[in-house]
Amino acid sequence: MAVADVAANLAVVRERIARAGGDVGRITVVAVTKGFGPEAVRDALAAGLVDVGENYAQQLRAKATAIAEARPWGRVGEDEADVRWHLLGRVQRNKVRSVAPLVHLWQGVDRPAAGSEIAGRSPGAHVLVQVNLTGEPQKAGCRFEEAPGVAEELRDSGLDVRGLMGIGPAGPPEDARGGFRRLRELADRLGLGEVSMGMSDDLEVAVQEGSTMVRIGRALFGPRPDPARVQGLQ
């Protein structure tokens, strides 16, 4: 997709946020480049976005490397780049070491053991506690009642707990409202400022329920390509 298209799509996303009653200056748009190549990251940067999300550590590392290699210094590290990388997927402890120097915000932390691994590699790292909004056992995230304890243990390990993250259910956007509202209320009770909820289909509902961060892929970049076409990301 051309840079102009991403910029135009970003303008539409921001219009949607505004129409839903959100403050576009306060709600962070995270460009989700899962399934796309490094060119999607470059297009997002050119369109003015700096927050980029990846679900898998190996893809984040590969794209960060590709972006760094295109620059004069040729090094990989968060302080070397213009990208604020967000790891969105569930944290795999054996993958933490490879991306710890890169990640700006770990959004998928749902258990203290993962937090301990992050703290050992990146003391003071910014994290969100992922909560399972639907209660489905196959979905990532801790239960609502577990979240306060998880947040406390993550703080005790030296991490900076910024807020909560949740993924709405598949289906009509309105079906996500109850879970989003409950997540915002929990964040308020815990004194946490960030609430990452809302994607391409349900961002309006998320904004109406108090999201401070939306994770947008398809609405920026279009449908994901055939994985076989994306090279060098495994």
C-alpha cells in the first residue's frame, strides 16, 4: 500500500475516533503490522505514526532489523529508531531476551512469570496487564478478578504497570461494549491511566467506553496478504 493511502486511512481512523467522542490528541493509534512486511512499518512512519504493534517476537525483531539496516547507523535498539514497538501477543518467556531492548510497551502480560522474565531483561519496562474480556478459556489474558493481583506482582518485580489491555469478542462491535466498560472501570479502580482496547471493527465502541489506545491493522493497511508472500519474518 502506498504511503499516501496509509496517510489517508489514518485520517479516516482519526475521524472515526472524533465522531465517537474521542480526543484524537489523547488516544494513541498503534499501527498493527502483523502479517505485513517491513514496508508497512516504513509507511506508518511516513504517515506520522510512531507506535507500531506486532503479535510475535520474531516478526518484531525481523522488522526492527530491516528498518535499522536501512539507516546509516545499522544498529537495532529502541533508542536507535523512531519506532515505539508494542508487543501485543502473549509473552513467551523464551522470546523475551530477543526483543527486550526493542519493546517500548509489552501489552500482552497476563501472568507474573512473564513479568519476571521481562524485569530480568529490561528492568522498569512499561507493561499492560492483559485481561480476558470474554472468559473463553482459549483466549489469552487473566481473569478480571486476577488482574489486581497480577498488577501488584508485576510492580513488585520492578515493572512499570501503565494500564490494562483487552480484546473484544468476534462478532458485532456492540457485543464488545460490556467487556470494554468493565475493563475501563477496573483500570479506574486500580488507578491505571492506559486502557488499550479497540481494533479496526470496534474502535468506536472502545472509544465511547474510554479507550486511550486503539490497535489498528486492516483499517490502515487493508487486508493482510498471503503469509507466503511475506518474506524473512519467521
